[in-house]
Amino acid sequence: MILRVMTMKQRPILIIGDIHGYFTVLDAFIKRLEPLLVLQCGDFGIWPGRNIDRLAAGFKTDAGQTVPIHFCDGNHENHHELRKLCGLTTAALEVGDCVFYQPRGSTITLPNGHVVLFAGGADSVDKDMRTPGLDWFPEEILTENDFEHFPDIPSVNVVISHAAPASLKLPPLLDAKKYPDPSRDVLDKVLQRYRPKQWFCAHYHTAFSGKIKNCQIQALDCGHSHKWKDEINKDGYAVYEI
């Protein structure tokens, strides 16, 4: 599902699902759609073995305009490296030219004044097959302690997370027993505290949506395809509705 509302100069604000370090796909996507900025829902690609040096050049349109990227962490992220880089701050961390890691609880304000809250983290269902500190990091879980450091503000317009809040029922094709994720319970508290109107997440590599109270929640498919790697999957992104 793609929400069709454009921002100033007809350049959209795009929300994208899991990228997993396929930055050439992201680059081609940005050149095709020329967004004003991109909000990314985790599993961006700060990961051992991925070419994060590519981020130094940033992402530009064909006209040479740099497009800001703001991403939260997912479960498949090098949490040791991210925490070493950002320390205790919740301010955005620039990891490339206009490529910003948004720590858990950080916010940005969109050009129209809407406030976006980032709440990364999720449980890896495949962690039993991974090696701690190499390709699995226990800090992946969004915790109550993380939530205690979220900002003391009454509300936000949008939440960007990796997992979905527990109140959102997963579709039948996803075995809920495989996702006993404590991060989702914390995200329920985010939902209750900040009362957003819109929420975007990823993680499940499946597109689905639902509404909880007054909040429309949209889960995005994986932003890249294992079958073709030259464009973002049509269910892997949405256009932010103002």
C-alpha cells in the first residue's frame, strides 16, 4: 500500500522497510523517486561485512541534491558499534553524509512541523543459529530501561519502529509463537504514552496494517528483493500522509 500525499515541490517523504545494507538499491530508488527525505524502519545495514563506507558519500538525486536518511536500529544491526558511536546521547548521529542513526527515543521534526519518534529494536527469531558479538547482539531488544529515557513530551505525530506494538495482531502467515518479542510490549507503552496518528514498522518482511484506537499502523515489506536488487519492493515503502 502506498499513501499518495506529496510534500512541497511534489517531493515525497518516504518510509522504507528493511534494507540490510543493499545501499545500491537504496541509491537507485532515491534517484527514481527523488524524495525530500527518507525515514527507514531498521535493519538498515550497520552490520559486520556490509560496506558502510558507502555511506560517506550520502545519497543524491540525479540533479545532485543530497537526500537525508533517518533510520532506527533493527535487530540485525551492529549494536555494539552503534552504542560505541553514540554513547549515552539520544541525539541523531551522522554516520554518513546526511545519513543519520536515530537512537531509541530520539525525535525529528518534519518540514510541516510534525514530530517523528524513533523506537528501534526487536528480537531475532534466528538468534540460536548466530554467534553473540559477531552476528547477534543481545542489545537488540527494546527494553523498559530504554523507554525510561524516552522524551518527556505529551505526544508525537508519527512513530518509526522496527517491530510492531503487541496490540497489533500479526497476520496468520506469521506464526506469532515465533515472535514472543518483549520489544513489542514496550512499544505498546510508546503507543499509549505518545498517542501517534501514524506508525510505520518493518521487521517481518511482510506488508500488513491495522488500526489501534486512532493510530494507523503499517508494517512494510523488506525494502530489497532477493530475486532482483535494482529497486525497492513496492510493498517495502510508503509515502508519508500529511
